[in-house]
Amino acid sequence: MRTSTLLLVSATSLLLQACLSNDGKTKDIPAPPPINLNNDVKKKDIKVIPVHEQTHQVNPAAFSAPTTKSLIINGVKMQPQELPIVKGTRIFDNSVNQYAHATGDIVVVTDGAKLTPEILSTYTTSTIATNTYRLTPLQEDADLYNLYQTLKKQDTIKRVELSIFYEGLNDYQREVK
């Protein structure tokens, strides 16, 4: 311990002597030449193009507001573009601010009971998981929201979801983000 203290004191005194014995021999370090941005960086030609001359046109229908009232679908406020909701109807989901399409299916979860004869005669059914079924109406242009509401009223069904497929971002939305 005594050796390390002695070494520390010696090193400190050597540094102080070196700093004090400058003898006025300071060196002036030249400053770097100033940077002239006007000469060093090439200016790019920037041209403003009026909106009416731009080649990329945005489809206003892609951003138009839904034309019908809001409905609660799958526990979320949504606005279909038109009523009745049939397979392919465009729906705006307010919770994620995105459009989707009705796939034409309704997914139900039962309490363990079998599907009723009424359901079996109205839908093509396929099992997704235990007590979970995908129902596709036999009538191709069926009012999916009406069927969705009817299924929600059945005692043996615990959960009903209208199957919707969300659209991806279009080219314009990708450029904006």
C-alpha cells in the first residue's frame, strides 16, 4: 500500500513539472480552412410540380368516408360502405382506421352443445377448433349482419364474429408513412 501511494505521488509530481516547464514554447495549431457550402456541395435542381401535373394520382374513393351508419360488429364500431353487408362488402374499422372486406363467413364458439338443425340447414359448417365453427351461408347474397345478429341471440352460442379480411396499405399510404 505504501508503495502504491509513493508511486502515485511521484507520477503526480512528474506531470506537474512537465506542465510547468513549458518554457513558453507553445505551438500554434492552424485552424482548418472554413467550409464553403456554396462551392463544396453541389446544388440540386428542385422543381415544384403543380398537383394537376403530377403523374401519381390518388384514387379519392380509397379515402372516402363510409356511406352508412356505424354498427357494432365483433365488439367494435365499424361502418360498412353499403347495406346489407354481403360477401365482399367494404367495411371501415374505426378502432384501427383501416378498411376490410366481409369474407362471407361467420365464426361461432358454442358452449359445448351441438349446432342446431336450423344452423345446419342455413349454413355450410366446418370445425375450426373444439366448439368453434366457421359458418358459411348457403344463400350467396345473404345479409351477413342480420345473420350475425340472429346467431348472437342463441343461448348455446357464446361468441359470434363476422369474418372480415383487412386490406393492406396501398402505394400512396406506403409513401406517406
